[in-house]
Amino acid sequence: MATGSESETTTSRRRPRVALREVTPNDAALLETWQSSEFDELGPRDEELLAARVPSFRLLVVRNDDEPVGYVTWRRVRYGPNRESRAWNIGVSIIPSARGQGYGTEAQRLLAVHLFATTDVNRVEAATDVANLAKQRALEKAGFMREGILRGAQFRAGSWHDLVYFSLLRKETLRRGP
Ligand SMILES: CC(C)(COP(=O)(O)OP(=O)(O)OC[C@H]1O[C@@H](n2cnc3c(N)ncnc32)[C@H](O)[C@@H]1OP(=O)(O)O)[C@@H](O)C(=O)NCCC(=O)NCCS
């Protein structure tokens, strides 16, 4: 799967500068490099979560010249027991040398549009630390709406952190268009 064609998705009417593509076995070494250098303050994962095998999905963010510059992830969240109450929670990571050029914004927008196109959810959401202003700005530029604060929700680097939630609804993606 690759998504990012001009007619499909972009944050503006100009040509997209990044696309999303599947991870292939050839990307293993690159991903390992990224992971070992990545800042991970979350500590060991909860065994209950690992045992539940909650699937999370990932696509690479690649520039027009095919250079990978990061990845997007998504996982299922639920707000009720029925199918209609399912949503996607997305994440993004852009390598330090490629930040500040609009790629994070575009990648999140591409992923949201892809998820609306390929699944029947009504809501795509994202959360980040209240201190992560770059992520918040990138979400806003991608069309997400700021919803509110979850106080003391995430334990990281030795203390509890407030998270800010953003979302994009299906009808908002349609209204905004390519
Ligand atoms: C957050 C992240 C994905 C953003 O990607 P990016 O490609 O740099 O984002 P963009 O260039 O599309 O947009 C970033 C915006 O944030 C702004 N910004 C950057 N640092 C900022 C800061 N400290 N304070 C306020 N705004 C800031 C930029 O100016 C830009 O806005 P502008 O276009 O209006 O000037 C990227 O920085 C990243 O991967 N960070 C590390 C991982 C991470 O935090 N992931 C999210 C975890 S929830």
C-alpha cells in the first residue's frame, strides 16, 4: 500500500511531498537504527498489554525521492461495545534531520485520509504531551481539532504527564477535501 497521490490526499492543493508505504524486509536495518537512537522514556511495557497482543500498525513516511524520513503508527481504540464506536489512535515520528519541513503534518493527514478511505471509523484521534508543541502544531495544521486535556494520564521519565487530545472526524475530512 502506498498513499500520497496528488488526487488522493494532501494538506493543501500543492503536490504532496511525502507518501506512506509498507515496511519491507529491506527496511529492517534502517528501522533498527532509528529505534536504537530513538528517545524512549516510557520504560518497560506492561505485561498485560503485551499479553493482550493489541495490534498496532505502521507505515513508513517517504519523501518524493524515496528517502524514508519517519513512520506513522495506528491502533484501535473503543468508546463503546458496538462496531460504530471504534476509532483509530495515530502516532507519528519524523527523524530529527527532516523535522520542521511539513512532513509530520502531511504524514498525519495522509494517514487519517487513508484510514477513513479503507475502514468505516468515524473518528481518528491523536494524543501528545502538553509540552510537545511541535506535535500539537502539526496536528492542527493537518486539520485535527484540539479537544482537551487528560490530566496525569501518562507516566514517563519518572513522573506523570498531562496529555492533550486531538481528533479528526470523517465529515471534516470530506469537507476539507484534497
Ligand atoms: C512532532 C513531529 C512529528 C512533527 O513533525 P514535523 O515534520 O517536524 O512537523 P511539521 O514541520 O509538519 O510542523 C511542525 C510545526 O511545529 C512548529 N514547532 C516546532 N517546534 C515548536 C516548538 N518548540 N514550539 C512551537 N511550535 C513548534 C513548527 O514551527 C511547525 O509549525 P509551522 O509550520 O506553523 O511553523 C516531529 O517533530 C517528531 O517526530 N518529533 C519527535 C517524536 C514525537 O514527538 N512524536 C509525537 C509523539 S506523541
